[in-house]
Amino acid sequence: MLTGRMTAMTYEGSPIDPTKPSIARVYDYLLGGKDNYAVDREIGDVFKRDLPGSVAIAFANRAALTRAVREIARTTGIRQFVDLGSGLPTADNVHQVAQRHAPESRVVYVDNDPQVLVHGRALLESNERTRVVPGDVRDPEGICTHPDTAELIDFARPVAVILSAILHHVNDDEDPAGIVRYWRQHVPSGSYFFISHFRSGNNPETVEAEAVLQQTFGRGRWRTEAEIASLLDGLEILDPGIVPASLWRPDETDSPRDIGQRRELTVWEYLIAAGLARKA
């Protein structure tokens, strides 16, 4: 992972503003990264200090993503991935996991955060099978038709579409289901969709965590398992369905939970769900 501090700079005309918090940088901070500013740590500390245990959401999500990419690379013939809202580079990025099991895998990372774009381009400069595309998840057409996407991804062949911890940052009036529907309509049969999403627990923790994100970013929507599943309409949701991320196809290498002992999840681990779907 890149750990050097960034000064304000631009990427394709978009400035990095160290005075405004970034969802990607807050997430980086919660995962123990160093690509963040004081304003991001201030928000992250709200979760660490006022919502103790909530950092487990970030780690459970990351572990489920790693398992999903590994599963796709090892058990399917899919060798191309589009990671929407990829965030800052960290350990076991999608291309690293996929290429570990299938070296020919190609990955397009998409984000609209200028710091993510700068760091991603620097990290992947020497990897011919990856691209970093500037784009907003709410503009799937712009992402799909971007020259770098078109250069690397063959949409006549199955694609793995990664929607890890991104659609809960799309408000209801921005049509998150429509985003998934666009990609479903533009990839062929045999394509896979991985989703992880804040899962409503109808409890005080959900209400407080949602309030922090809404007050800070104006977005951050907890949805029920049924609502999350509805985002995947038209796709076959594979076993074990939409479940807490820590329970999505766990293995004994996962940390910090001892999956082998089936220890009870914390309330926070229940607040991030994951699922894998396939286009028939």
C-alpha cells in the first residue's frame, strides 16, 4: 500500500482538498492506512470513540471482498473485473487477489475521488492488466464507454462487476437499482456481481452510524436484506444469499473472528452484508 502523505494536487482537473473529509480517506483511516488527513481522522475517530466496535464493519467488508474475488478467479472462467468505487489502495486489492489465482486477469478500478485516482495510477503504473478510470458510479454509461475501460474490458465476454461498499452511498432518489440494472444489461450471461452494503439492524447503532454519515457527507443509506437483494433484481443470488459479510462463505483464515469456532458476531458485524449474484 502507498503510505506517503499527499499534498494538495490535481488529477484531470479535480483538486485534492485536505480541508474536506473524503469517504475513501475515512475508510482508509479505519483500515489503518496513512493516506488521510486530519479532517478524515476526525470523522473516523467519531466511529472509533463514540461507536466502539464499529471499525469491524470495514474489516468484515474487506475480508468478504477478498473471498469473493478469490472465489470468482478460482472457480469461474471470468478474467475481467470492474471495481466500482474502488477506494484507496490497501492490502489485497482486487487485481492482486485475482492475479494471484489467475495471472491473466484484467481489472478496471473506478472512483471519483482525486486522491484515489492519483494513488491508483502511481501504484498500477507498471501493471499492464489494470486501469484506473475516473468516474462516478451514478454515471455507468460514462464508465462503460471510457476509453480505458474499452481498452481492457471485452463486454462480449463475462465480467465480474464489483459493488463493494458503494451502493449504500447512493441515495434512494439517485436510483441505485438502476445502476445495477445498467451493468446487468451491458454484460453477457455468465457475468458475476459482488455486492456489500450497510445492513439495517433496526437498532440504535444503525441510527447513530447513519446519522454520522448523513451529517458529514449527505449520504450513507442503511438498507434491509430485502432491499439489498432487490438491487440485484434480474440476477440469480447465489448461496448463502444476502448475509452479514462475516458469514459470507467464511474460511478459517479470516481475522479477527475465529470462524472455525463460529463465535457470535458483534452487533457491528451484523451491519454490513454481502452477496454474490450471477447473470443467467
